[in-house]
Amino acid sequence: MTVDVDLTGAHGNQLLAGGLDETDVVVAYIAEQIPLDDAVIRVRYRATEEQHRRVDRDALKKFCLDADAASVYQIIPEIIRPSRARAEHVDETLDPAEAVSAWISANGISPEQAEQLHELARDLLTEVTA
């Protein structure tokens, strides 16, 4: 039996907002399948990196076995990572200062923050090459 859980979806977010933690939400989805008598269970869950860190895989396995499942075959996370802005033409051929400038332009950083980032990058590069 496969149980699919989307912690990033509307239903998962609603349960999380209701005070349940990520493990409890997955358990709630598994509990909908009870009785699990002699079932071989596969749990697949979709989560952000932060949500994934809070899922207690041992507790999921224990819940399934306590509910009389024959075994827990797999617990498979699908971790959703945020997309990152990419700066055009940034590759290994650019020197670090040019790469920082391109990243700043691609991300719409304010001029004040851009100057601070340039200063931090210069300090870091000076420290690394010293």
C-alpha cells in the first residue's frame, strides 16, 4: 500500500496551521488507510527542506507497525527546493567581483545593499587570498 502526502499542498498546510507537526500530518494520512493489517507500506511525502527536517521517520515506521502493518517498505521524501535566480553569463570565467555584480543585478538588490555586498565580497576575497 502506498500513502502519498503533500505537506506543501493546501490540505497539508491547513493541518500544519491547525497545530499538527509534519510527522503528525503524515500519520494522519496513513491513519486514513487503517486497518493496515498485514500491509506492506510505502510512504511518499512531498515537503520543503525545512518540513523534511521535522519529519520523524522512526515515528512513522513505529506508527505503521503498531497499526499491524506487516512492514514498512520505504519512506521516500520528495524535497522541494526553492528556485534561485540565475544571472546571465555567470560562469567560471568571470572574476569574483564581476560575478557578484552580475548576481546583484539579477536579483534587484538596492544600491545600498549592493555596496555592502561588494565590500563583504572584497573583504572575503582579501582574507581568502592572504
